[in-house]
Amino acid sequence: MTLFDSHAHCDDARYNAEYEGGTDKLIKDCLESGVANIINIGTCIENSRASIELAHKYEGVYASCGIHPCEALGRNDVDGIICELEKLLYDEKAVAIGEIGLDYHWQDVPRDIQLLYFEKQMELAKKLNIPVIIHDREAHGDCLEMIKKFPEVKGVFHSFSGSPEMARELVKLGWYISFSGTVTFKNARVPKEACVVVPSDRLLIETDSPYLAPTPHRGTINMPAYVRLTCEEIAHLREVEPEEIAKITMENAKRLFKIK
């Protein structure tokens, strides 16, 4: 079966430090292991530019470009940064704005600055008619409030950590839901319940590598090839064959990100 890892950070410094052969060898190995497509995620202007450069090296790899909430800078910088971001998004390999959103777990960036960058990037997504990839950590209410302000903008909540009820609400609003290796964790009751209620045509899978390695690799460096384990666990929870989950999540990712 062929798989689509809809969210990975393949250019993370950990791969050059810990994976023999570094990022290039990692991607080649993953593409040869049955992962046909990867969205490599941008988190700041520099990283987004590098993500595009990496995507151009591999047919099956695409880039997203965005300002992660933990990378948001001062209020006076936002317009210039959004302008730079827009330039990157005209590249043919850039398929989404992301990851963007809110992170209330870490307190390094004030919430008002996070909200400002979130809103500016949602405005840009509306302007460019491009999907977004949402990072939502301990900020469910404010993330929902923001996306409701932009009904024209659609996308995916990545590594979903919300309740089944929140998943249902997002689906009604036209959004996709993506599950990472956390769904394989023994004590992960909420994502296990949520992945069952998401309709087949709104389901995505991801690794968020090098983070959140699935069981039995939990606590080690993650990689796109491990998306198979997430696929298999979701298939088990939904009582279908893994090949079915692989097929529908491939179709859904290509539809959302407008990949032929």
C-alpha cells in the first residue's frame, strides 16, 4: 500500500545529526518504503524557503509555508513577514499555508501576538485561495473562533488533540482532521475516539516527524515511514483494512492540497 504523510519536518536538524545520511537519505528511504508523498512543513520564513527547496528535489515531496505560533515575532514585523510569505506561496511546490495557529502550552510568545499572526495568515489564505494547516495546542476555543471568522478558508487541523465533538464541528465547517502517532499511544483515549467519528472523506494521517514517534518507537526519532503504523492503528480502530485507510487518506490529501 502507498501512503501520504501529510505533515513532516524532514529538514529538522535532528536528521543530519541522528539519521545516517541525513535528510536526503531519509527522504529517499521513505519514498522507497511505500510513502509516495510527503508535505514538508514550514514554520518560519527561512524554514519555509528551505522546505520549498527540498520539495523541488523530489517529485513526491511538497512544501507548506507559514509562521508557527511559537515563531511569531513582534507586532511591528508582521506585515513585512506576511509579504515575504506571500512571495514564497506562489511557488508551484507550495501547496498550503502552515503550520499556523495557536500554542498555549508554551508561553514564549504572547497570545495576542500569536492571534495577530494567525489572523494575518488566514487573511492571506483567503486572498490566495490556498488551504491552511492548523497547529492547535491547548487552544481549541480560540482556534475555532478564528476559523469561523474565515468561512471561505479550509484546511486541516494537524495532529488532532481535540474531542470527538470538536472533530464533528470541524467537519461540519468543511475541515479535514489529521492524526499522528499519538493515536497509537496506549493511554491516548481522546484521539482514538475522535479518529473513529471523522468521516472517511475528511481523514488524513501524518507523522509530524521527527516528533511523536508512534508505538513501538515512542521516545525515539520519528520518520515519515512510520506513518504506516498510524494508518494500521486507525484501521484497527475503525474496523477496516489498512489498505482502505491508506487509499482514502491519499485521495483526501491530494484533494485538499490540489495535487494531481
